[in-house]
Amino acid sequence: MGPPSIATLPYDSLTDLLTFIALLGFWPQNRAMRLLLVEDNARLSDLIAGGLAKEGIATDTVTTIAECLSALATTHFSVVILDLGLPDGDGLSVLQHMRALGSSTPVLVLTARLSVGDRVKGLHHGADDYLGKPFAFEELVARVRALLRRPTAYLGRELRLGNFTFDVEGREIAVAGAQYALAPREALVLEVLMRRANRVVPKKILEDQLYGLSADGSANAVEVSVHRLRKQLIETGAHVAIHTVRGVGYLIKEELS
């Protein structure tokens, strides 16, 4: 017996779940850059997630509608990459319900359905973009970054604090006209901290952003990344400091001396 289709789920429970998903999207503190990839082809999913990781984009992967709904109910995603032909139903069903309930999370439909009619149908159901299979990975990355730049994604390209600027896409910080590159992990930690500057970021949020739902990582990876980031900020002369709030997490704020 296969997994249930979205049509067989109790309507009230599905409505309640998707309402909660929509509400999650309204809280700015949840909006660090994180993608959800819904793709049942394991090899393709691994290739996409691995490629995005090299671009500094954390990606969680699921293979069914049920897993997609569960992930959306517990985590805010900056973009959803959605395949349509899923084992337990049509991905458009989830997209339609998300839009009907007010969720503005950008959705990139990634599918082998290449006809004009299918593309129009996807856009009418609320898709923000549509990319047919097969595709060039460079184009996928470009389309994802275009969605991340939209105001509805709540993700600016440049973040400023004190005397320095952080280029999210280029993973570079600029201080007094000089530019310095960051490693992907340190760039991700810095982005999360700066999007909540002057507020404590729980360690768990940083762990989730570094590892995703199923990736493995050492127990002290967050501490190591924060240590490296602190060292680099000092070396560049940035007027900011990352403080440890013991037992809770970290915060970044401007410091002139």
C-alpha cells in the first residue's frame, strides 16, 4: 500500500497545517537562507543539493508530498524547488493550497512537463518560476538566486553593520574599500547572525542552517565556524563583534573599539 495522496488527507487537518505554514512565513526571525528541494529522483536530488551546497546554499531534501508538508510545518524556507510528479500525488496540489492560504514563499517548479499548457497551469497555481528537465545547473542556480533577491523572499543581497558590508551572493565582506572572501560555512553563519543583528541567535538555528535535516556534522562545528569568523572580522578591521551567550547562542553587534 503506497503513501496517501493529498486528496485523501482530512481537509481540516490539511487546512490547519497549511495555515500554520503560511503564518511561519510572516516571522522575519525565521528567514535565513534555506531551500527545500522536493524531488523523488534520488540521484538528481543528491546532485542538486550537492551543487547548491558548493554555492553556499543550505538545502533540505524530501521525496513526497507528505514529507514536504512536514518540513514546511517545522522550518521556514527561502525558496522551494518543487517537482510535480511525486509518488503520492501532484506537487501542484500543495502549491495551490499554499497560495490559497497566503504563503508567499517563492516556488521554482522543476519538472519534465515541458508543454506550454503545463507551464501556464503551474504559473496559474502560484509558481514563481518554471524550469524544465533536463536543465543546466548554472541556470538553476541563477533562477534560485533571482528568487532570493525578490522582496517577498526577505533576502537582500548586501547586509551592512558597522563599517563593513557583507555580499551574500559573493560571500565577501568589504571594509574600507577592501574585499575579503569567506568560506561557505563562515558566510552562512555570518548571514544568519546579521539578519538578526543585535539579537541573540539560538545555537540550534545555526546548526540547522549548517547541516540541514539529514546531513551529518561534528558536535562543535558551530563553535569552530564562529571562531574562524571572529578571527577574520578582527583581521579585516571590522567594527563588529560576535558575542557568546552561554547556554543560548550568539549575537553580533557594532563595536567601535
